[in-house]
Amino acid sequence: MPGVHFSLRMTDAEIVELVAREVDGLVGRLVPEVFELVRGPVDHSPEQAEALAHLHLLTHLQQAVDRLEAQAAHQAADAGAGYPQIGRASNMTRQGARRRWPGLLNQPPTATDPPTGSTR
């Protein structure tokens, strides 16, 4: 990927497979921590309850990924990357990146550290 400043060690398909496997494992570990599967009327099976809990957690995971993706785009812009590089790193065009994160390059750098000093 010219202009992205990193090289892939795997194909895109291999990356997708690896990430899907890791996310599946993460969801499997988090479901029992986050949810208590309710035993109740016979209108649902334990398998159905577990599958719905997985689906619900995956929707939260997608929201978290969207937030982290936006943070990474801002960090890339703060580090001097332009829309062409951000688009390529996000598997989209420059215009796609501009539509997804409008004004990204016109923003002041994002604060990563809390302000220091007295607030008196």
C-alpha cells in the first residue's frame, strides 16, 4: 500500500480470518461476564438465549470498533496523514474517508493527555 507507511504480513483475507477468530473468542469470553442467561418460560431455548446474547454483544463491539476507528483516523491526521493515506488504510477512497470523517484535517489536534496544572 503505497503512501500508508506499513506493509502487510498477511493477505486481506488472512487478516479477516484472524480477526474474526479472535473476535469470536473475545465474545465467547465476554458473554458470560456481561450477561446472565435467563431461564424462564419455554418460549426460548438456552441455545437461542446464548445466540441472542452473542448478537447483542457483537452490536456493542461494532459500536466500540467504530469509535476506535474514528480515534485512529484522528490520530493519523494529527500525525500528518492526509485523506489519501487515511482512505487507503481504511480500505476506502480519499473521498470516502473525507465523507466518513469530514473536517478531519481542519480540526485542532485531539487531546490525548489531560491538562496539567491547577484549576483554581
